[in-house]
Amino acid sequence: MVKKWLPQSDILAHPNVRVFITHGGQLGLQEGVHYAVPMLGMPFYCDQHLNLKKAEFGGYAVTLDFHKLTRETLKDGLHQLLFNATYRENIKQISRIFHDRPMGPRETALYWIDYVIRHNGARHLRAAGLDLKWYQFYLLDVAALFMAIMFSIMGIGFVFVRWLLRRCSSWQATKEKTQ
């Protein structure tokens, strides 16, 4: 079946789903872990490579390079996920860990909303970066210091090379006069 859009979460929740083919985005991986479905990943950019490496290291995903994708590599990856029970056991364990929380997501969100209301905005939870000046936040002061050090080193190197060249040319001139 081919459609423009399908409800991914509902499909992953179906008990007959055996493998989730994904690009490795964070939310897709989170849904795959939530529903305990092993994943076949083909990362394209950004965080997808790292996400799938972690999943592969966790033993619940196989990563394929889409540049080198062939019928055989796809078949091997699917075969590995479908017939090697280790992947299903690992994703079930990771899913159990993922679901093991003191309270559900709705209760957690409500708790933190109430917490912020009780403490008048919970200023003590604000990120320290919000109080920095804009040039400090974007690390421009550090970049300026780094650039100053680099230009100083380059300037000293330039002066040293110029001094060596003058020294060599004066030594050469003295040698020519004595001959």
C-alpha cells in the first residue's frame, strides 16, 4: 500500500509489525523504542547518523549506507532483524527501561506545570545562558581571544622568518665581500 501519509505511531503499535525502516530521526527512534520494534536505519544527515549508531550499539538496529544500498544489503539487513532473535530481545529490554517511570508523561507534565506555578516561574531552574550577554552566549569573546592568540603567533612567526631571512642575506653578503 502506498499513500502520502500514514499514522506512523499507530502502525508501529500494531502487533504484526516486525521491523521499522527509518532514516533515524530522534522521534522516530523514540516511537520504535516505545513500541519495541527493531529498526533498519538509513541515515541521511544531521543527528540521524549518531542516533542510529547508538541504536546499533544498543543491539536493536541495523544501519545501512543509502549510497551503497543494493538489493542484497537491504535483504541481508532485513533478514538479520527478522530472524536473529537478539534484536527483538534487545529492543524489548530497551523498551522496558524506556517505560519504567515513576509516573506517566501527562502526570509528569502536569507536575512540572504546577511546580512552576507554585514557585512563581521557578527562576532557579532557568538556564544560566539566559543571563549572559549576547556576545558571551554566542562565544564571540572566546573566538576573539582565540583569533588574537592566532594572529599573535602568526605575527611572531612572520617577524622571526623575516629576521632569519635578513640574517641569512647579511651573512651571504659578508661572505661574498670576503671572497
